[in-house]
Amino acid sequence: MKNEQIIYISLDDSGKLNNNEKYLVYAGLVFTNKQELEKFKATYKEIRNQIASKKIYKNISELKGFID
């Protein structure tokens, strides 16, 4: 009998540290099962789409990277 554990990890880095950048953002989420991963992805997509549908964001191709 095979003993197996699957862990899903989602990582994001927003940039790199150099002399011109003051901050680095590095974040991660850990899910211990596929159902929780899929639930998070669906919730995130729904919230992101609600924000992106607002009139002021219509012409922005990458919402998360936009600074006004």
C-alpha cells in the first residue's frame, strides 16, 4: 500500500530586489487538498472579475500590476 500526501503550493513574486526597488513582495498559499485549491481559485477569480468589471478598470490589461 502506497502512502502518499499531495500538497498544492501557489507562489507569486512581484519583482526583484535591486538598487531601484525599495520592496519585494513574495507570497505563498498552501493547500492540503485539491478541493480547497479549486475553491480558492474560484473565489479569487470571482473577486478579481468583480473588480475588473468596474468602469474605471476597463482599459487595463493587467489589473494586479496597475498603479494609478
